[in-house]
Amino acid sequence: MKQSEFKKRRKKLIQSIGKGAIALIGSAPIKIRNRDVDYPFRQDSDFYYLTGFNEPDALAVFIPERKEGEYILFCREFDEKKALWEGAHAGLGGAKADYDAEEAFAIEDLNKVLPGLLENKAKVFYPMGRNSELDHNLLAWINTVKNRSRSGVTAPSELYSLDLILHEMRLFKSDSELKLMRRAAEVSAAAHVKAMQACKAGLFEYQIEAELIHHFIQNGLRAVAYPSIVAGGKNACTLHYTENNSKLKSGDLLLIDAGAECDHYAADITRTFPISGRFNEPQKQLYQLVLDAQAAAIEQIQPGLPWNQAHDASVEILTKGLVELGLLKGKVKKLIKDEKYKPFYMHRIGHWLGMDVHDVGDYKVNQEWRSLEAGMVLTIEPGLYIPADCKTVDEQWRGIGIRVEDDVLVTSQGHEILTSGVPKSITEIEALMQAV
């Protein structure tokens, strides 16, 4: 992504916090996996959104109308020995030349420089409660400024959550962001197709997971957006199943929930299909019901419609279908009111999608479900999960877990399905698997 995109975001943030305020945000830390091995580094989404800076041990500072520069970056100084062992890093010169910081200081000088930047500022915006070290340091810096009061300086007296401004910004995706999300969706969709083609009884779930990750990496996307769910048979009834170590059995369904990440932007796709290549009749009936619920929900993704309308549409379709199939008994409206569908459909229809797979952004505004607007991206993922030990339903339904999920962009005219590259109708899935 071009630096001009990050600069535009910083300008909007600086305008939002206003004169007399200061905003701080820190990078993600290095996390130790074991002994002297670290987990792969993944930058904090908010920090990266504003800076594009992909190193740990950094702090970004934003001060409206500061003569010396509104954007200040504290980071590691360039170290030749470190560069030899671990690779290139920006240093103070690179922070300014490559990342458009107007001033750059060594991260080791934070305690010396930061209190001076807080002087005479009324408000501080920062990610409250997300970084205990920053929480602690900020109070110490403010107290340092207070101790200088006799010299005529004042300390900030108001603390605000930066999330309130920044997460609303992140909710609406720019053209540059959508380009990355489309790429993540395209590669992820093709990986799901590969997984369908590779699937056969006798393989292990982790072997199908390997097909997914292989395709991600072969296409330049080296990070998964979240741990892949590859759940055969009754394992699909565990919503966040990630063990992925069971053998695939003929006659079972396989649920795959997996997506790649492209330059910090996620895809999130779920498909459910028969390991043997053909749905049996109970599987077909439940699957078509979930597919119908998804279609009804996607129709509600229109600008101006409330967020919850898609969920309500899915509940109505699923509850009615469960009654018709005999899994529920009673009148549909009463069953919905009493939430009798929840043992089989316990989650909501979806979530915001972006730099985080469960992305930031409020779902309600002033206690009311917010209206959808162009530029928002969300998942639509209804499901049905019939536990293997469920005694209230006929045996033919037990142990079947189904979810179908797509990533949907709200447009000015309606919606665009970003993940349409992987089949989901019964006919398409069976044709694809039988063609192998």
C-alpha cells in the first residue's frame, strides 16, 4: 500500500482529535514462543493502519498544528549487527525517508522526550487498557509534566480512548484496502477449491489444511488470517474446532473455515461439502436450508438497511425449515420468539471484516442497530449444528454440522460478494468433486 494512503489516514485522525490534543499508539511487541524462538511478528492493526511501519519497539505520536511536525515516530535505531542477523530495519533515517515521519527519535529516549510532547496538551487519545506498559508509562509521563508546573507548563487532564475515532475510520474500506481484500478473497477461494478437489476418505484433516496453506503461500500470502478449521463429521458441530487431526470418513461432511491474509487484510470463507463427493439425503436437505438462509441474508445487505436485518432473515428461514424437517415442533413465530432454534443455530449471522478477521467497528449506535453503508465489509455465515448426542431429533440428522460463509462488501447500489470464486450450490460442489 502506498504511503499516501497512510498519510491520508493520519491527516483524518489529526483533524478528529483537534488542536490542543495529542494521540499515542504503540506497535505490537515481540512474543516469545519458547526459549530463544519468537512467534512470527504481526504488527498491531491500529498501529499499522496509521503508519505502515512493520517493526516492533515503536510508538507513533500525533500532535495537531505542531510546528516541528505533526507525526513523530519513536523506533529502534539502525544497528548493523542486528541487520546482519535479522535483516533490514528502518532506523531513524528510514522512519523519515520511507515512512514519512516528520520527526524520529530512538525508542530508548521515550522517557526523556515524551513528557515534553505532553506539555500544555489538554487531552490525550490512546488505546486505553490494551497495552498495560503504555497505560503505566503514560501516567508516569503525565506525573513528570505535573512536577514541572512551577515552570508554567500544564499537564493533560483528560484521557480519551483512541479506539472511538480510529475504529470508526477502519470500518469504511478505501479502494486501496478493497484491492487487498479482493486479493485475499481470490486466493482463499481458490484454496478452498483445491481442498475440495484433494478431499477423499482416509486422509486426515491436517492434510486438507496443508492443501489450503500450500496454496496461500504459493500465491504469495504467507499468513493465515486465523487458525484454519478443518472439521470432518461431528467435529463440525464444534464451532471453533482447530485440532484438525481426525481421519476423514466416507459419508461424512467436511466443514472448512479458512482464509489468507494479504498485507494485513483478511479473507474469511467457510464451505461444507461431502467427503465422498455426493451429499446423502439428510445432508442435502440441511445443506440447502443453510444455503437458502444465506441467500436471504445476503439480500438484506443493502445501504440503509439495519445490520440485524440479515440475521433476522436467516433465523426465519432456518426455523421454518427445521419445523418442516421435523427437528422443531410448533409455530415458527413462537419458536423464534422463544429462541428454540438456538440449540442448532447459536451464533449470529456474521461480523465486520478487515485488518482483523473479527474486525473493529460498532454494531450499534445509540443502542440501535446501525444502518449499513457503502464501504463496509462483513461476513454472512449461517449454520446448523446437530450434536451427535442430540436425543431430541431423529438419528439421521445427528452429527451433521454445516456452515456457509462469504465476505460481502456493501456498495452504493447494494452488495458485492468478494468470495464468489468458490462454489457452494449442491450441483456445483458435486460436479467439481466428481470431475477429479
